[in-house]
Amino acid sequence: MSVPDSASRAFSPAEEAAWYAQLPTMFGAAGALFTDGAGRVLLVKPNYRDHWSLPGGILEHGEPPHEGCRREIGEELGLDVIPGRLLVVGWAGLDGKRPRPVMHFVFDGGTLADGTPIRLQAEELDDYRFVELGQLDDYLPALISARVVAAVQGRETGATAYLPWPPPSVAAPSVAAPSGAAPSGAAPSGAAP
């Protein structure tokens, strides 16, 4: 798919619209990592799913992720919180249910003080609770649990994690190395393991 080159010729608005219409699309979602003073993670129980999740939701058309996160937190928890640093960018491919991949952004919601009033959105949520990190797998599917663990680590290290799902295979494909090069499967200098 070639990009319209406005330097070589002028494109009509209809040609530009047609080009953009043929591009692949994906869904976007944003959520926040909140913890309490003991480091437990705030999870919410949607009434339309069998599992728990981080507070957050689908972005509206053209909505920036940090603004969508703030809107969703306001709707779901009744809190007006400006999202902090981006902790995780997650990508989930087609799973047989969704017609498109989804990008998920997890922002730092901060630490909630004891007694912070949480008002659940009754139309979507049945419950909330603070959960120990070691208990996440009892509440969350592996995909969301991995995001939460990466978000907690990112809060501690200052790093933002990228988590594609399903995760890439650990074994690198075998490629013949030119003489004097690193053995097959070895990470290039400076590459992440």
C-alpha cells in the first residue's frame, strides 16, 4: 500500500479519503494501575465478563489514550484523576471474537489513600477490590495479568513495557551466521534478550 506523495502530485480530497479508508484499523483501550498503601492492585469486576480487570475501557473515536483513561476512570470509579506516566503498551491480535487487533495503554493512576471514595458505574461494574500481586492470576486472564505485572515493574523502574499478545516465541529462528559473526540465535549487541 503506497502512501500518497503530495510532493509528486496533488490528491483530491476524495482520493485522500479513499486512501485512508483502505488502511487497516485497530481498536484502542486505556486503563490505569491504582494501588493502595500496601501495594495491592485495584481490580474491577465488569458485569459483562467472567473475569476481573483494571479500571478503564475502549477509547472513543479520535480520543487520545490519556484522555480516554481519565474519562473511563471518572465513569467507572467516580474519580477525577489525571493519568500519570504510560507504563504499558499492549497489543492483542485477533482472537476469533474481535474483528480487529486492540492496542491497550496502561497509565499510572497512583496510590489511593485509605478511604478514597470509589463510586462504581452500576451499568458496567459489579465490584472492586485491592488484590495482592501474588493473587492476580486468580482474578485475571494471563494477558491482563502480564500487563499488570509489567505496569507495577514499570512504576518501580521508570520503564514503559511493550507487551504483544500472544507473546513472541522465545526461540529465535536459526540463521546461518557469516564467519566471525555471533552464533545463530545470539542477540545482536545492545539487543534486548
